[in-house]
Amino acid sequence: MKDPTHTVPSTFNINVQAAPANNPPYFSVPLSTQTVTVGGSPLVYALPTVVDPESDAYTISNIFAPTSFCTYDSSAESFTIAPPIGTTITTYLVKFDLKDPTNTVPS
């Protein structure tokens, strides 16, 4: 049996908030077009510094270089480009993804 004189109604609030934004990583400067000479010295294109607003780890993946004369060195985060004599003179598009655990930014 309850004693009505000792009852204290109690309440509390629940605030529901949005999760903190997780922004995608990006390069400190825009990627630039690289020009190389057929049969010339190899060109090494080091990617610019990666910035992640939340300091998350990042990866570079899904690398698509449409030709065998362009190779990616993951440890140096650079591409070596060395078109041999006989290579078709044109513009080649290299694609890859820069991502952190939550966000992916296609190049």
C-alpha cells in the first residue's frame, strides 16, 4: 500500500541529435594533367597530400589505369608513367577512389 504523501513524480528528458558529420577525404591541391613524351624518361606523379577533416585513415583503391605504361606505387602514393615508342598519342584517363571508412570520393 502506497502512502500518497511520499510520492514524488519524476521525469527526465531525452535529447536525440544527429550523428556528427563525417566529411570525405580530399587532396590538398587539385589533381593535375600530366604530360609525358613517348619513349622519353619516365614521369613520376606523386599525388598531393591527402586531408581528412576527422583525421580518419584513408585508402586509395579501385585504381583504373587504361594502359600498362602507367603503374601505381601504393607505398609512395605515386604513379609512374612511361609510354614506350609506338604508344598511341592521345589523352588517357586514370581513375581511382580516395576513401575513408565512411566516405568514398571517386577521382
